[in-house]
Amino acid sequence: MMLSQQHIDTVKSTIPLLASAGPAITQYFYNRMFTHNPELKHVFNMTHQKTGGQPAALFNAIAAYATHIDNLEVLTGAVMRIAHKHTSFNIKPDQYAIVGHHLIETLRELAPDAFTSDVEEAWVAAYGQLADIFIKIESDLYQERAAQAGGWLDFRRFRVASKTAESELVTSFVLEPVDGGAVIGYVPGQYLGVKLHPKGNEFDEIRQYSLSTAPNGQSYRISVKREGSNNIAGVMSNYLHDHVNVGDEIEAMPPAGDFFFQDKQTPVVLISGGVGLTPMQAILDTLAKQQYAQPISYLHACAHQGQHSFDAHVNSLKEQLNLSVYTWYEQAGNEAQGVLNGMMQIDAVKDSLPLTDGEFYLCGPVGFMMFVKQQLLTLGVEADRIHYELFGPHKDV
């Protein structure tokens, strides 16, 4: 069904209804969908369902789509980020039909009086347009990766070639293809969609982990933080740490992600918090291989020295790169050069940063990135020179 101006006007008229219901709409939607189609629990991160992160993210996406349905270019960045994420789950076109059915039925059941035939027709057309956009983008991404040397479609089996503890919470896994073939390259900053079926678990688990070293065409390395807070332990991360060992097999999709290093031959600033340092390792290692001549500044924050992954490796790269390193420990650390205590305060090192012409890359918890981004904007860094990566459901920084 083609989307008409009347459809657009009708969808926009429902925005107050969506706003008044809030994430309750998407919580109801997910409960309905998983009741009727429990097989989708093999795809969705059920921990994000428990924490409320996924329902909130979906509600924000629906509200944004309704708001900008007549000017979708505004949403291009968000659409690409979500499409890349979908490809790491191996989302298929027929799954969009299932989601669309439950979305329409959710609106009908929660707002029977407001959900007239005209509103239903408009939302069916609007959802159809959005699904077509995603299906087309994702199809192109799948085919593009499959056509490259070492590329593939669907999940491919990999064997754990090595397992290395990087700090108290982070462990690296090197993955080699079981079939012995080459693997597709990637742009530093991208991630790998990994699937396992943990013993005792009812469903498969799929997670995305940043690739943490430069591409080599033969293997991948992911570095995984053991997750657990508020009595909700990360199912996948803890299983990887405790039960997956050298020789074990997992499945993976080709690398994906719209956050990556953009070589503009300008000064570079990498800023990470916690496990957000993983994509920064891939960027640093790639720049070292390329003998990047421009100045590079690396700013990292974590709880304490025991949780500081890749510290020695990063400092060793000073021999190959024009690299300055600054570290903040929330808990008092040592008094080494470049080590500061407390929260990351960019002002303390601003005189050494390329505030006027550098490209800034951020990765870490959303709160951390919002905190850092505001500092950069205050110091005069233009927003279009600030790039960021998000773990978990889509949000804005």
C-alpha cells in the first residue's frame, strides 16, 4: 500500500496518543509478540527486555518515525545504525511481517476507540514503508558482504583459537573459521554478531562485540566484558567467560556497524569509558599498521587500574605513532605520567588536544558519552566532528 498524504497526516495525528501511552505500548507489544511467536526469543536479547531498555528504545523509534514520517532524511543516521544491528542478528524479511502484525494488533487492543479504520490503514501503510526501507538496506548489506573476499551469508561457524584475560572484567577471544577459509575484512570500529546456545538456556543468545584489533583476513578478535548489575547478570558474557574455551565453537555473522574510523588525514582523538575501549584498540592497531603520521590522543576512563584493559599494549604503540595517552581512574590510581583520578575532565588536557581540527571518537556507557560530548561542545568542538558508538538498544547521545 502506497503512503499517501492523508496517511501521513493521520499518523502524525496519533503522536499525542503515543506520547500519553509511552513505553507501555512497546512493553505490551513485546509481551504479545513473544506469547504468539516465542521463536523470536532466539533473536531478541531477553536481558534488555527485563531491564526495559529494548521496549524504551522501540517506543522512541516509533515516536521518531511518526514525528518525521514526512521528512525521513532526518532519521537516516538512526536507520543505518539499526539496519547494521539487524544484519548482525540475521534478521529476515518475513520477520518484519510478524512484527508489523503485532504492532497493529497492539494499537488496536490498547486504543480501541482511537484506532479507527482510517488510523489502521494509515499505520499499516506507514509500517509497510518503514519495513521496505529496512529490508532493502539490509538486503544490500548482506549481499555486499557476501560478495567480498572471505564474505558469507547467514551464520558461519568459528572455533575459539585463544582466550586471554585482559583485565579483571574483560577477556579476549580469537575466532577462526571452522571451514578454514578466509574472513571478510572490516573497518576498525565495527562489531561482530555472535550466536551461542548456553547450556541450560531455553533459547539462543545473540550479542554484538566490537572487533578489538586490526583486520588480518584470517581471524577475528572480540573482547568481552563480564556484565552484571542490579541482580541481572549478562547471560552471554558470563557464559563466554566461564564456559567457552579454546577449541569450542560459536557462530557469527559478518562484521557490521556504522561507527568506524574515517581517515581524513587529520589529528585524531579517541575517548573511551570502561569496555568502550574495545573498538579503540582496532582503530589504534590499524593506525599503527598504516604508520599514521597525524597526532593521536587517547583518553580512557575506568574504575581502577585492575579494570584497565590493554594498558601496556596502548603505551607500546607510542613507539610507532605520534600518540599521547591520558587515563582517568575513578578510584585513586598510581601517580604515573598521564594518569588522573576521578571523572574524566577534558579541561585538564585541553591544551594538548586538537579542538579546532581533530576528529573525535567516543565509545562507552551512554551517560559517559553524554558527559564527554557536552564537555567537547563547550570547548568548541563542532558536533559533526564527534562520532560515537553505542552498545545495546539504540539511543541518542
